[in-house]
Amino acid sequence: MGSLCREVVTLQLGHYSNFVGTHWWNLQDASLTYDADAPPSELQNDVLFREGQTLGGQMTYTPRLIALDLKGSLQTLRQEGCLYETGKDLTTLTWEGNVMMHTESPTTKNPFLLDLDKLDKGEKLSGVDFEQTPVPHFSGSVAMETVNSRLERAQKGYQLEGSVQVWSDFLRIHLHPRTISVIHKYNHDGETHRLEAFGQGEALLQGPVLEEIEDKLHFFIEECDYLQGFQVMCDLADGFSGLGSKVTEMLQDSYGGRGILTWGLAPVSHPDTTPMKELYHLFNYSLGMVHLAKNSSFFCPLTLKGGLGRRPSAPPTFPHLNYDSSLWYHSSAVLALALDSLTVPFRLRHNSTPMWDFADTLTASGRKVVAAYGALPFPMVHGSSLPDALADCAGVLPWKPLSTCPELDDDGRCYGQSVTLRGLEGKSLVSQQRLESQPRTTLHSFDCGEDVLGSCIDARYPATPFSVQLVSSPSKLTSPFPQIFHQSVGPQGFLQDRRPALNTTSPLVSSIPVLTSLQSSSAIGPWLSELQRGASAMDPRRVAPSFLSQGPEPADFLESLEQLRLLACCYRDDSDGMLRSSSSEDDDS
């Protein structure tokens, strides 16, 4: 396949989805290059970004994005952005009577946002001498050094853990004026007017909210030449679960045949949670799982929670990450790193897989829910090779669950898998021992990286259809991505034999290799059944009557749980008798 650009429109629905999305777009921005002399990137940026022009004629490059959130969620970010300012004095009044002016103190900006303001104005950052570092050559629509390159060269480490309250606190890119939609009916903070229940979200997609979303969709879609589909990031724990279900249903009805890849996001913890709120979360997870899967090409939960039930286990531990799972700023960064790799197949410049084909390979026989796994970073010692790294894992692939779904055990079955490895190239993909008469392992005898990784996957998941994508460019990290890496991780993300000396500052990690997998396997069935049983054990009419106050009807709620049970049955190996046996098994449990 050539370099035909198949565009994607991204939708971010909910506050945590916007946290993940902000890190995601920061990662995309970090990988952009405006150097006309540089070779084309392996990933086609125009799939996600659009070119535009300000009223003053300045070229822009902004995400093809629609982001929804609640009143009070933007803080210092203006809903309309600042790229298309008209320059008019908005304080000019035609009223000749008495006027009382009320002003509100502006929200204090953190050091990162203050530095962004300086760079936007063409000012230099304090303590950074740009004259001592070479300036890259830019041409075309970009006539001067970009904010992106200045941030990269500054190499300032911002410790924002104590100052990030909302996702706009670490957003480094400009957004199009049609990107952000604020739902003023519900508050982001406070105890009243909260979007907490599935039915509240469903009821929102009508009237002004529906009209605004449709208007924004038409704007972004009409300028696409070859729209391949939609990437939807949706909060699962609150009412956005219901809103997202209706949004994906609308996309399916209006743009049939396009891909709809939906990622259900859930933080590890919520501030000021209560047992009743946790019960709401359980119901929202269950209803969202069913309806989002039904209306999407595939649905993948993305979360670092140890489970979606009322008593989840501990979040996964990554050997080379020191992240605080309770901080949304940290957990969303981990998930965005994984998403940057998981979405590679439909963003490649050459030999890309369209969204609809990508989903079809993973969702046979009604298995619309898939699970994600990731090795962040991929554990490879600096100077070694891919066969060495995989051999050191002793037959166990080094990834951890990113969907709360445990990995497949030896007795299970994998129905399909997509694996992506980023950040390795050239000699690091194969062993120098491959020409020897007795290589260390079979992996050391292959001549290309695809065969090395493919052989390892085939040994772990025999007789399973799978695809492998290798991308030489790593996930590139620049400020304000949090420095959540262990001291054993070097600046390029490879493991170091030596740790930094005491009382010395570790260099910032500027890129990392990443290994991810999307799987459809029999491990998903018991996981879905556990969620269904947990929700079925609690009658909302008795324990949480307010949950159903705006829908769904009790009968529809029970029907959705039945659909969740049937969805779990799709992942059983004995597919011929699964429907006959499922009822008795559930009764026995």
C-alpha cells in the first residue's frame, strides 16, 4: 500500500479521557518534524492532524479532534483557543447606561504553561541558552524555529505532580477553535450537578449537545479526502459512559462502513469517592462495556486498575517505571504511551491497515472486546539485540495488562493478536550470532526482526493468527511528560549496566522503545463474566434508586446485563455448546 492518507477523527469524551488524550497529542507533537531535508516519518502525521490557516494567513497544524468535558474543567485554557483571534476589542460597549464590571482573578499558571506563553511570544526561557545549541533548518510553511523544537532543546524537567489539576495544565499544543465542547449542565467539581450515571449521559445526546457535536463532526469530516474512521476515547466510570454509547451509535448510523475504534478509559482512583459512587462506577462499567462494544468496530478498556469490580487488586507494576497510580497525571501518561504504539497499524505511511480491517482481524465471531498489554519500556540493555532481550525473558513476553484482563494461561486460546514494537532498528533487531554454527537460541538465527518477534509470539501462542509491526522510531518524550522512569533507564530508554553515581542528577529520558499487544483470547470471557456477576448481584432499584432516575428502565438495565453475559460466552472454547451451558454455569456460580 502506498502513502495514501486515510484520515481519522478523534473524539475524547470525559475528563480522564482528556488527560490521556493530552499526553497522547503531546507525544504526537513531539514526533513532528518540520525539517524539509529530513526523511519522511514512518508514521503519517496527516492521519491525525489537519492543516489550516489563521485569519492572518499563518499556517496551522492542529489535531482533527473533538473533546467534550464539563463546566469548570478547562482552567486556564480558552475554549476557542488563541490561534484564530480576531484582534477585536471584546470590551467595546454600545450600551450608554451605567455599567458594572465584574472581574475574576485569573487562574495561576504552572511553570510549564508560563514557559509556553514565553515561547509563543518569541521570548527566551530563563536559564536556557539557545545560542549554544544548533538550530535545525526549517522550510515550507514553517519559517522559524517552532515551540516544539525549543522545548526539546531546552531539556527542562518540569515537576508538575503537585500542580496539575486538569488536563489543560500540561497541554503543549494549540487546538482548533472547533475542538472543545463544554457541557454546562453538569459541573466538573463540587457535590451538585454531577454527571455520575449512565442514563444522564444517554439523555445528553439531544438538543444543543447533539447539534454541536454533529456540527463539529461535519466540519472535520468534510475536509477529509479518505476518511477511514473514528478513534473514540471515553470515560467508563461516570455518565460519559452513557454519552459515549450514544455517540458511537450515532457514528455507526451516520458513517457505516468506517472504522470505530473505542478505548474505554478508567483511572485507578477517584478523588472523594464513596461506596455509593463506587457502586455507580460498577454499573457504568457494565453498561458501557456492552453498548460501546455493540456500537464500535472494537472496544478496548484501557486502565491501570487491578479490576473493574468493587474490590480490585493492586495496579500492575512495571519493572522500570516509578509511577504513582493515584495521580491521573502519571497513570494517563502510561496509558498514552501504550496507545501511541497500539494505534501504529492504521497510522503507517506505507503498508498501513485500515481501521475496519484492523478491527476485523481481532473481532471474529462477535468478540468485539479486546484486551491490551504493554512493556513500557521494552526491557533491552543498551548495546544488546532483540533476540537477547526476548531470550532473557525465558519464554514469557514482558508485557503487563493494560485492560485489567489477566494474560492468557497455558490452557487458554488466543483468537487473534496485533503486536507492535517501536524503537529498534538495524543491527539491534537481529543477533550477530546468526551466522555461527550454533546460535545461542533459535531466535538468534533469524535474519530479520519480524521473524525474531514472530517466532517468539508463535511459541507462546501456537496456531494463533497474528500480525507484527516494527517501527524504528521510538516513542519520543519531551516536556511536560513526567519522568516516571527507574534510574536503570537511560536517556534513550534502554537499560543501563551502570546506575548513575550517588548525588548526581539522572539525565532526562527523551525516548523509549515500547512493545504492545492487542489480543482477543479466552481470558476475556471469565473477566467479562466476573463484571456481569458483580453488577447483577446489586439491584439498583434497591441499593441505588437514583442511578435509574434518568434511565435506563429497570428492564433495559437487566437486558444489558444479559447481553454482557452472552458477550462473555463468545470467548469460550466450546463455542458449539456455549449458549446451552452458560445459564447453568452462571446459576451454579
